[in-house]
Amino acid sequence: MDSDHQLVIVEDDASFARALGKSFERRGYEVRLCQRVDDLDNLLEAFAPNYAVVDLKLVNGSGLECVKLLHEHDPEMKIVVLTGFASIATAVEAIKLGACHYLAKPSNTDDIEAAFRRAEGDASVELTARPTSIKNLEWEHIHEVLVETEFNISEAARRLGMHRRTLARKLAKVRMK
């Protein structure tokens, strides 16, 4: 096996870990599996991976603990976090702790290898517009006019070109949600 392609997979779903491990082995990686945060220290004493795939939510702890431990063991290690519970907060923390990428499940071997190769940031990534519904646009416009009129319903309705009672009904609907 190539010593430049040593991988540890920290995943508590044994069947998923085995399948992912087999897939990486077919690509020339030497793979070790680890299911528990507590077992990672022992594994790192006998194995020096330069790649890691870490599940964020483990039965006995957080994958973030593993990311921290792996990064402290080897700051050059490429660590990818996989999760079915993606959030901005955990993505930020994973990167701060040393992960090079954060992927939402389902992700496959191709996705993970691509993430290993894209370890550096890309400032040319296209910014996508957040799709907004007509209801949200309408509410945002109503709110802007309300702020401009210091929440004077009659004046806001006049500026919006609608009857005062219509505006009051729209505002009541938003409050009830």
C-alpha cells in the first residue's frame, strides 16, 4: 500500500464504515476503521494516517472531538467531516478545529476524494441568490414601509396603496403564524 494514502474512518455505523472503507481500499488507500472517540488515541499510536473521514454525530460523543484530536496529532492531515445533521455552527467549528471540508450525507467516495483535493478555499466560488417567495418579498416590503412610517398603519397602508383593514389583516396573519 502507498504510505501517502493512509486513511482513518471514524464512523459508528459499522456497515457504512465497512462499505466506505472497501471503496477507498479499491482506490489504493490503506484504511483503518474506528467507531468510538475513545478508541482513536490507541489507533493513532499504531497508525499514522494522512487522511481522515469523521462522522459528526457519534453514539458516544461528537466527531468534533475527533477532528480536534486528529488535527493535534498531525496538523497536515486532510480531514473531511460527514454529517446527516449539517448546520452552519458545526461546519464553522469543524473548520476551526482543523477539518479541510464538511460534507452533508449522503456523500460517496468521489465526493470525499474531491474534498481532500479542495482543501484550500476558493474565492471564485459563485455566490448563489437565495430563492425568495412572493409572500416573503411582500412581507419584507410591508415591513420596510412600516419602519419608514414608524409603524403608523394608516400611513403605511396609504403608501402601499391598500386599504387600512387589508393591511391590518395581513399583519394579523403574520402574528398568528
